[in-house]
Amino acid sequence: MKFTEALSVYKAQLLVTLLLVGALYAPVLSSMAVKWYEDPNYSHGFIVPFISGYAVYRRLGEIKAADAVPADRGLLLIIAALLLFVAASLVAESFTMGLSLVMTMAGIVLYLFGRKVCGLLLFPLGYLFFMVPLPYTVYDSIAFPLKLFITKYSVMFLKGVGVIVWREGNIIMFPNAVFEVADACSGIRSLMSLLALGVAFGYFTRKSFAARFAVAASAAPVAVIANWLRVVITGMLAQFRGARAAEGFFHEFTGLAVFGLAVAMLIISGVLIKRLVK
């Protein structure tokens, strides 16, 4: 039978299942929403469900016409996800609990509607992983090397153009000011948001897997280059206009400007990749 027929047949079971899943994972969703709101690194989490929903809408015709053949493998996936949830709950590991939620949703779709429907929903379901905040250990393992990388090459450039500057780790020292390249300037925030945007942009605008992957992968160098530029501009202002010119409103403004520049660079890279693929 088709998906629409299966949806009608399993309507009651699906409703009860979703209510149970909602009740079980409500604290997890609430915790993630708080982190999206309080932590700028994960503010993109608010738009992830909407992008996922739009991806479903784009393929709604195919989904409705797809054959729905319930698959027992889905039940195994649900059980595995729930066991993972229980284990993560015992140690209060929020990242794994978030992954468990996405796995549970995929398992429900596979169990009730089969492989064909689950395949059509693979991207919308998989994209939901972007709404799960990373563990701090993983975050720090990415952010710290990025800070050192940005600091090193920013100082190299500034010295190359005649700016008097020293570096100590992720600290940049000028004769009249000292700045720390913090997480906001390391590119990690832009990287996480741009990666989510890059995956969506590649999926919606490119057809081949290679082109989609290339667009998504371009988010990493784009984030690094944009934030390197932010540090360089801040350093030059500190050198020639004083520390105050590089702090306060200007520092916040450059953060927004750099992210806008990074988005523009991501779009341009997508256009170039399209031409290269052709």
C-alpha cells in the first residue's frame, strides 16, 4: 500500500507513539532549546527543524506516492536508540540523548512505513543532527587549535604589512593593546552555523552527491578565512587607531559583518562548484 494509505491505517499507533516519544524526550528538547538561546555557538538550532520540514515538503509528492512496507529493522533501531537514551541519562550526557531522539524518529519511520519512505526522509531526519549541541570535549578539541591557527597566521600577516605585534599562544600583543583570540574569533561559531547552512544549501541547489559534499565542505575554509580577516582588521585598527577603535560596538559589528561575508562566500563557492562540476 501507499504511504497515504499506511498513514491512515497506522494513524492511531503513530499518534500514541509520537505522544510517548514527546513525553520521554521533552526534557532533552527543552535543554537543547535553552542552549540554542543562551549559547551563540548553537543559535542555528532554532532553524534546523524548519529546514528539515521544508525538505520534507519539497518531496511530499514522492513520499505520498511511495510504497509503504513496514520493516522490522525499524523496531531494532528504536530499541537501540532507547537503550542509548537510558545509558546517556544515567551519566547525564545530553549529546547522546539528543542523538537518541533522532535515531528513535528514524526507527519509527522505518518500522511503520519501510525502507522506501525512510530513504525519502533520510536527509530531513539526518539534518536534525545539526540541532544537537556538541559535547564540550569535542567543541574544545576543535576550538583551541582553530584559535592558535587564526592567531598564528593573523600575526604573520600583520608583521608582513609592517605592524608591530607579538604572539603568545592565542594572545596578540601590540605596543598599545593586548587582545585574546577567543572562541568567537576562532571561527568555531561560524563553522558550526555555516556547516549547517552549507549542507542545506548544497542539498537544495545541487543534484549530485559530489557537488553537495563540496558545497558543505567549503564551509570550513570559508569560516576560517572570514574570521582570520576579522582578527587582521581588528589588529590593524588597534595599531593605527588605538585599542578603543577595536573594542565595543565595532567588535560586535565586525562579528555580524564577518558572518554575512562568510555566507556570501559560501554562496559564491557554491556557484563556482556548480561550474566546475559542469
